[in-house]
Amino acid sequence: MKTPDYVQITGFIDQSKINIKTGDSGGEMDPHGADLRGNPLGGLVYSNAFPSNNNNNATFQQVIEWHNFMGNDIFCFKACDSARPNAARYCEHVFDRIGCKYNAPAAYKPNVFESCMGESQDFPGVYTSNGAVLTYAQPPEALGPIATIPYEPRIPASSNCVVYQSAALYSALGTVPSSTSGSGAAASGASGSRSGSAAASATAKSGAMSLKAVSSLGSLASVLLFAAVVLFT
């Protein structure tokens, strides 16, 4: 999905095949973390998707605001345009316990591979009820599991969707350089949120690979490049 404020990739996975325990709700990765040095430590994202990049999409620029969720067999990754006024709001990083549904609402469809234009979502945690705009505050983890959330997120409208066959994910897939094919990010790279060691290593591996695979899809041809070098030992 490409919107005026961000680009976003969402989908379903079988997380048991990428070393995440079945049923694990996973967590969040983002450029902040408790010490503001990234979660995972040193994680970087680059994109050539935004209008501020006027060099015919030939060069990548660092994305300052982004977030990535993986767990419960779904994933979502959003990179926000720093030239727009609300990049930090669309790529909010404080809702690490409520996952893709609330941070990256979309029409998730199993076994469908498509690239779309779309409108921007409501800011994560912000919703409208009976005409009033309200903000949800995530409870502290010390209070236990989140049993209820007072709203259902609005799914943004999409348009100009182009559907692909699953084989298109792999037809132009490159080879991961040997220098980045190590054992995965150290669990200590995840900090400041409930990302967990299980999700940290697996997301580092599969996140970079998923973005590379999706890069063959039409208008998302090269919107995101995860800097895998900093995520692998």
C-alpha cells in the first residue's frame, strides 16, 4: 500500500517456519527503543518511495520513522515519509502490544498478492466514537494481558490495486550476500518493548527477506530496503 504519508507491506505468515513459536503474539520493532538507539539496536530502513526523492527513484534515503510488527501469524511493516508533517504519528511506536490490526489496519487477505494506492489511516491509537475523536492509551504490561480494546480501527480505502500471482514474489528474487547470511540479530538488540527475543532474531531474518521478495511487485518495485547488514552477526 502506498499512501500520501507512508508505504506499508502487510501479510500472513506461518511463523513456525521462521523460528517463532506457534501462538506467540510477537511484538514490535522500531527506530526508537528504550535508549533511542533502535529496536533492534542499530536497525536502519531506507526507501526510494517518497516524492522528496526526485532522482528517478535511483537513490535510497534513510527513513527516520518506521515500525514493524510480527506475531500471531501476520506481519506488517510501515515506513513513513519524513517530509510529511505527521511521520512520527503514522509510525507510532508506543502501541507495541496491540499489533498489526491497530497499528497498520488493512484489508488483510490470505493468498492474495496485490499492490495498491490508498488513503492514510487514522493515527494509531486515535479513533472516532459518536462523533468524538478519542485516544486509546495502552495499559502497562504489569497489569497483565489486554482483555479488551474500546474500538475497531478504520480500514483505509484502497484503489488502483494490481493483483499478482504468488510466483511473482520469487521470479526476481536476488541472492543474499554471504556477508549477511549469519545467524541473525542478537536477542539483546530488542529493547524497550515487548518485542521479545523470539521475534527479534526471526524478524531480522524474515523482515529483510520479505521486503526483498516483495520488491518485484509492480509499484512497490523498490520502495523499501531493510539494512540487513546491521541486523546480522
